[in-house]
Amino acid sequence: MKKVEAIIRTMRFEDVKTALEAIGVESMTVTDVKGRGKQKGITQQWRGAEYVVDMIPKTKIEMVVDDPLVEKVVDTICTVANTGKIGDGKIFIIPVEDAIRVRTRERGTTAL
Ligand SMILES: Nc1ncnc2c1ncn2[C@@H]1O[C@H](COP(=O)(O)OP(=O)(O)OP(=O)(O)O)[C@@H](O)[C@H]1O
Ligand SMILES: [Mg+2]
């Protein structure tokens, strides 16, 4: 099992969610986050002055999935969340030791 953690543009979230459903990923945790990538935020103009927006609002999606599904999830997110501009987001893949469904005590992929 792997946790796929994707930090994407908030405006792309609904479409990403729909596309993930279509490949069988229903369970997820979604958080509003703030962050920055390698551009360290963005510079904007306002009333002739330049100011830097350091931390940009994004949406984080966390899904724990069975190994064979990981590449499909990554491909789906990269396709649907992509605008081609800087700041489209990032995906991290983290190994997961175990999962437990509290109600039934089922473990591993059965608990997903
Ligand atoms: N190395 C990192 N560690 C933790 N979070 C990160 C890292 N890189 C990016 N993020 C998170 O992902 C969000 C989107 O990053 P972003 O898409 O700007 O990455 P990037 O590396 O700057 O790529 P790009 O050049 O396409 O903008 C950031 O706002 C931040 O929340
Ligand atoms: Mg960036």
C-alpha cells in the first residue's frame, strides 16, 4: 500500500475527484493548505506596487491505495490537474505499513 499525497490547484480539485472516482478511488482525505514550490510564491502588482505572495492556497488530497493502482492514480492526477503553467502541483508517494478499519478491525488492503 502507498499513500499518494497530491497538492494541486484548488480550481482543478472537482475534476480530479471525478476522474479518481472513475478509476475506482473513492476514499480520500482533502485539506485546504498553503504552500510554495521552487518559485517561492508569486510576485503580484497592486496599485503600482509589487508585493510577494509567499504562501499560495492549494488543495491537498491524500489517498491510501493498493500498489497496482498507484501509477494509474499518478497518471490521472497529472492529466487532469495539469494546466501547463508553474504551480500545477506536486505528488508524493509514501509507503504505508498497515491500515485498520476501526469498525471491523479488518487490516491491510481489505481495510481500504
Ligand atoms: N518539496 C516540497 N515539499 C513539500 N511541499 C511541496 C514541495 N514542493 C511543492 N510543494 C507543495 O506543492 C505546492 C505546489 O508546488 P509547485 O507546483 O509550485 O511546485 P514547483 O516545484 O514549484 O513546480 P512548478 O515549477 O511547476 O511550479 C506548493 O505550494 C507546496 O504546497
Ligand atoms: Mg512552483
